[in-house]
Amino acid sequence: MRKIMGLSMSLLIISLFFLSACAPSEDEALELTETAAKTVFEDNTTEPNNTLDSFSLYLPSGYEIIEESQSNLLLESGDQTFILFYNALEDTTSELNYQAAEANGNNLLLQSFEDEGRFAFVKVSESGDEYELQVGVGGVKITTQTSIRQLEDYTIEMMQIATSLAYTDQD
């Protein structure tokens, strides 16, 4: 019985070691998140694949629009929820959402990027035992709650969505 308990405990410790070795440290995850946001922002090749009344945008495979209201979209991918806020009165160079994130404080990561005609940012903050991830381009921002393991992947998808949003002319 004692051997079985010892063997079980050894297997548990080894399993925990391997599981923790697979997850990036918080610092590594934040660095990967910043790099992913900057890379997608600079790439800027994502074309819209969904058209709504006042704008079009790219949605990655598996994403669905669950609810649409004035200035907001509720998106889902599997069991993950994303809130997309858009302000058509703010152009692609607007820093309003970034300034709000900066004023909020308590950010583990807050990094901005800009080029001719666009301003973007990525923000990560702690939210209980998860992380709040926010990505924005001009008057568009997308927010979700996620684990450290998913920060980089969701950053890529969220920045693809944010950089693709294009308003349609309303006559």
C-alpha cells in the first residue's frame, strides 16, 4: 500500500511538472502577446468576410455573432465570449480607448502601435484567476477574459478582427 501511495505521488508530481512546463510564464506570455499584436497590426492583410448594416469585418473560423446592438457585438468562439465595441465617430487614429485603458491602471501590459493612419493597442490585466485581454484599433476595441495559455492566440484573432473593421457609407 505504501509503495502504491509513493508511486501515485511520484506520478502526480511528474504530471504537474510537465503541465507547468507546457504553460508559458506570465512574463513570457505577455511578451508573446505584445509581439503577436504588433505583428498582426503591421501585417494588416486581413480582409472582411462578414457584412453588417454599417460595417464589414473579418471573423476567424468558428466565430459567431451572438448579439448585435448599437455600438456593440457579442461574439463567441466555442465557449469563449468576446465583446466588440465600435464607435463610428472615432477614426482609426483615435487614442480614446487606449487613454481609457491607461487611466484604468493596473495593467500587466499596455502597449501601443501606430503607422500612417492607424493607432492600435493591446492591454492585459489580471481579472481574478484569469486575464482580461483587450485589443483596439482607433474607435474599435475587443475584450475577453482568458487564461495565460490563450493570450497569444486570442490576441492574434482579436487584432485580425479589429484591423479588418471597415465602415460602409450610409446615405
